[in-house]
Amino acid sequence: MSESRALAGRVAVVTGATRGIGYAVALALAKSGAHVVATGRTQGGLEELDDAIKAEGGSSTLAPFDISDFDAIDRLGAALYSRFGKIDALVANAGMLGPLTPLGHVDPKEWDKLIAVNLTANWRLIRSLDPLLRASDAGRAVFLTSGAVHKDRAYWGPYAVTKAGVEALARSYAAETAANTPVRVMLVNPGPLRTAMRARAMPGEDAATLKTPAEIAPKIVALCSPKWVETGKLYDFPMDRVLGFNAPS
């Protein structure tokens, strides 16, 4: 098998696949031979991804739903079990920035939505898809985090809190699956990339100075490969290094 099709025959789930990092990773996984199960809020965005995947000779299944629809996550797991009996990779990318405001000024509904999308949804993905990852010969789970967790930046509290939760969630999941399972769990800090979320957070920034989602995509694909054997670590894209969870990023 050629290295370019190294993931042929494998099934990979990517959340938030309609744009940005999720779109780039889904396309890169498909180019590597994986059948991509792409989730996202907009049917049109998923169809554009599907067209791009087909143009590269790949295949995909589209699952349009809001990641905070937890019943839909359960239905996804049941459908994937019925069709494939397993999945080989999960890239938990879907997320939102939320309000950049003092903690005392955050609207409770905005807080609840941010927790639901950035944190609870990732737990629900584990709850639904863990049996399918364990059914693989080499299940790989990748969760997107942020350097904001470690920077203690004013007004970024809501977003940083949710990503800190994701890091704790991934650490726990890695510890639970480290022995006697085929599952390996990694966190990824993408750093500043040319995405719509970054543009909202930093409106005066020159996007041309930033790396693109297409540049990080092959790095994340490598974490989804059976060849990747480390678990309980953080891949820091700006440093291009694998770090322990407690290392600054």
C-alpha cells in the first residue's frame, strides 16, 4: 500500500467538518484513503466537502447536525455500529469561541451553550463512540484544545475554561484506555491559524501572516494512523512537538 493511501479501509469521524481545521482534516483523511464520516451544522458546507473528497477519489458519509444535539450524537454512534461495526479515528474538532467578556458579564445562556458545544459534546462523543473505537485494531481519538488554557488572558475565561475541561477529559480518557485497549488519545493545540474563529477573536490581525488549516491537517492525520502509538500527550503545532499534558503550550 502506498503511503499516500495508508488509511485505506479505515473509518474516521470528524466533527465541525464544514470549514477551517475540520474541513482540512476531513479532506486530508480522505486523501489518505479513510472513509470520512463528516459532521457539521450546515448541509451545504458538508456537500462542498463531499464534492472535494470525491474529486480526490475519496469517500464520505455526511451527518448534518448541531454538535450540541446530544441525541444526534447517540444516533450517530448507533448508525456507525450498524454500518461499520467500528470506527478507527475520531477527530473532535467542533467548537465555538463564545463571548470575549469579563466573567461576571457572561450571559448564562451563552455560558451554557459554550459548555455544551466545547465540553459536554466531547464527553457525549466518547460516551457514544468509545465502544466503536475499542472495536478497531487501532482506535485513535484526537481532541482540539487551545493555548488559551495556559495563558490566563483577560476576557477569554469562558473559552479557556471549556478547553481546560477538554484537556482534563482527554487526560482521563487516555488513562482509562492506556492499558489493554487499542485506543490512543491525543490533544492538539493548533495555535494561531487562518480560520473564521481566529478572525473573530483577533479582528485587526493580518491573516496572511498565519499558517492555514491545510498545513496542520497532515499532522493530525498522522495522529489518526495505526502507526501512532503514544497516548496521553499534547501535540503543539506552533512548536511542532509532542509534549506532556502539563507542559506549557
